[in-house]
Amino acid sequence: MFPHNTATVAQIGEFDEVIDVRAPAEYAEDHLPGAISAPVLSDAERERVGTLYMQASPFEAKKVGAALVAINIARHLQEKFHDRPKGWRPLIYCWRGGMRSGSMVEIFSRVGWPVAQLSGGYKAYRRHVIDQLAHLPGKLDLRIVCGPTGSGKSRLLRTLAGIGVQVLDLEALACHRGSVLGHLPDEPQPAQKLFESRLWHAMQGYAPGAPVFVEAESKKVGGLHVPDALMQRMRAAPCLRVELADPARVALLKEEYAHFLADPARLNQQLDILVALHGRARVAEWKALSDAGDWDVLVGRLLTEHYDPAYLRGMARNFSCYEGAPAVAIDGIDEAAFERAARQAMETAAAAAHRPEASA
């Protein structure tokens, strides 16, 4: 339809910028990693054109749509892309690599930019992500970071990443801490497709042969599902067991969940979710501690009465290498303590990899 260059999903990294011209709602659900949103039709405009297509005729829809697309592309040229140099190489995509991206590619090529259109559009990219999520996990040398709630697993992962170790931080990608109280304040979780795009982008960038540290998780992180192939690989991978003294666990959790300490009513609302597991009487006791601001006692009781028993049952049942896993002791919750633990985790993982049974 448009005589211009095309590119495949495998060539995405060769371009200076990737531009998503789909409607904002489509972009919000999922998009190529790092893609800029420059819709040629707004959500309302897309709905209007679609209605015309169904209720009037394809010709009327295209006539209205072409005018809207032209107006929006002109605005993007003036506001978003006016300062791009002559040699700038953008890759543009829409849903199937058709009219919307083709229109912008045509105009950009007339400007003189060496622009390309993603062959097959987002639909081709999505097929690629699904295929890769089924195969990439099997190529990863995973190290599962285990330990009860509050033992510092997530903070240890961040420390490892900070010193250049490969880390797959599922909770960061999912915007959730993985428990009933794990919703991050004012940060909603991404859509499932966007979570999977983030996973694919992270996994395809790892250096082959080097270990990848990942926290032990259940099949869901908040409302998002961990892909089956990744979960199966995690459950069979070698484990490291993080250990932190109980008083330090309480202190760490008070830091991590400071938003609940500042808003007891919000915490109590979340605690109501646990009534089915623990009964109204026990949850009422927890809420009374919350109302009184008796945080050390409340956090300690939540650990011993809810989190620790559930965690131990799940680990023993789901992670085959958990029993007998080497320990990584963390001697405090300050930055230096986690840096020491990160070095110990690296050494422990390396030593485990060279044991005879590891290569059997």
C-alpha cells in the first residue's frame, strides 16, 4: 500500500526511536519497550471512525479518518518531532502495520527521514513475545532468592542489580510487592500484556551463561500471572535462603510499608481481606493494634500468625531445591549490610555452581 521500508521485530534495536501511533488506550494496555506514544487517532476519534465504518460505509470512515490522521500527524511534527535531525531513524508501528502507521511513515519519508514501518505491527510483536516467553526461561541460569516476608529479598535484589549482577525483579516489573498488602501506593499494576512485554525485554537482554537472581514468587504477583514456562523454570532452579533476625525484619517492614503506618484506615481495609483465613476475632485484634499505632507488635504478629506459616508451606511444596539451600545472612538493614549480603550471595551461588552435584 505504501512503498517504504519495513523492519521485523528482530530489528527493533537498530532504530533511534520507536513510535506507537495507536490510540492511547491501546498503548496503555501494552507497547514495545521504550516506544513513544504519538497517536494518529485519539480513543474517541478511533471509536468515531469505527462506528462510521460499521454504520455508514468504509468510504465515509476513511474520508473522516484521513482528515483526522493528517491533523494529528501535523501536530506531532510540530510538537514532538520538530527537533529531530536529518539522519534520525524512527521505527513506526500500529496494530497490524497498515493505514495508521503507513500514513505517518509516508509523511516522515517525505520530510527526508530514513523511516521504517514495523512489518505486521503490534500484532507481530505480540506473537514474538508470546513465543519468546515460552522459550527464553529455559535458557536462563536462575538463582532463586528465598526467605520469609521481611527478610530483605527485594532489597537484596536491588543491591545485586546495583553492583552489576543480572536480576529479574518480578515485583518491580509488576508494580506490586507480592502479598495481600503489596499494592504500591498511587502506582497501579500494568496490564498483563505490558507485564509480559517487560518480562520479555528483561530476559532477552541477559548475558548468556551468567546467573540471574530472581525472588521466589507464587504464580501471581498481585493480579498478574507469571508465565508458565518461567514459573516452571523457577521452581526447579537452585535456591539461596536469605536470613534476617526477627527484630530487623520488623524494622525493615516498617520502612517498606511506611504508607500503611501513615494511614491505619487503609491498612485496616486491607486486613479485612484476611478474615476468611483467620476469622473476624483475630483480624479485629490486628486492627486494634493498627489503630493504637502499636506497629512492632502488629508486624510481629502478622509475621508469625500469617506470613511465615504460609510462606514455609508454599516453599516446601513448590520449590524443589528449597530444602538444604545455602544460607545468606544479612546482619542489618542498612546499605552496607545489604552490600555484604550481595557479595555473599554471589560467592554462594558461584560455589554451588561448582559442586559435583550441580553438574551431574
